[in-house]
Amino acid sequence: MALRNAIMATLADGESSGYDLSKRFDVGVANFWSATRQQLYRELEKMEAEGLIAARVVEQPRRPTKRVFSLTDAGRQAVVDFTRHDPRPSAIRDELLVQVEAVTLGDAQCVRSNILAKRASAEAKLAAYEQTLERLRSGKTEEEYLASGPRIGSYLTLLRGIYFEQENLRWCDLAAEVLASRS
């Protein structure tokens, strides 16, 4: 999947400045796609040149002028086309797992410390995702939101991120405990 598909999927919810888009990536989209601000801005420029998005200038009192991006008809069609193709199977690519695989030859204490750091990161992400989910719900129960909530795609991807981080916590606890007991 190209970064552009993640950007267009995010813009499907409405227009956004590059800065706001990067914040949305940091909080919500990051659970399934990551990108630096530089990557986002480069891709926005390419997408605008290709006619997938349009930008408009917004003057702001006492703030710099900003550009706000929205999908064009061609961009909307590209999103439709993207949703119609079979996705490639996902694969885990995690440097920490390579370290764990090599732990018998490496520094087990350092690997355990890296696992505990990943655990702390997973806890922080989980808290942020849960907070975002509560904001999305706006007082509705989960059942109510799933039945009629306006941003169902964002809600479902956040749930996936929550489940992923919960599993990371379980694995980190197990792996850290095993390495501690073996040292």
C-alpha cells in the first residue's frame, strides 16, 4: 500500500491541512500506517500535481497562511478503486523480534530492556488510542457507535490498534518474564 492511499483514506473524512494531517497520522492512522511529516508533505505535493487532491489557501489572523487539502473527483475514484482490490497479506517486520531471535548470542539484559521499552511505548499508544476512541464516541456506547457512528472506518481502525497494543503488552510481559527467569 502506498502512503497516498493512507492519505486519501484520511482525507475521505474531510479536508485537512498538512499539519493537521500529520497530527491525525500520529494519533489515529499510526496504528496501521506511519509516515514522517516530510514524507507526508512530499506525497501531498505529488498528489496535488497528479490531480488526486486540491489545495486551497487559508489566511489566518496572527498565524501563518496554511494550505488545506481535499480530495478531487479523481482522488475519490482512486479511493474507490483502492477499496476494490485484494490487499496483500501483512507481515511483521520488527527489529525487536530480530533481537529476541538472536538473544542466545546477544546481550539478554539489553534485549529485555528493549522489550520493557516497547512495553512502555505500547502502554502509551494504547492510552492515546483509547482516548481518541472516547472522543470519537462522543458519549455513545460502543454498540451505538458501531450501529450509526459517522466515522466508522476511523473507529474500526482504532479498535484494531487497541487490540494490537493489548497483544503487544501481553507478549512483552511474557518475553520479559522468560528472559528474566533465564538469566
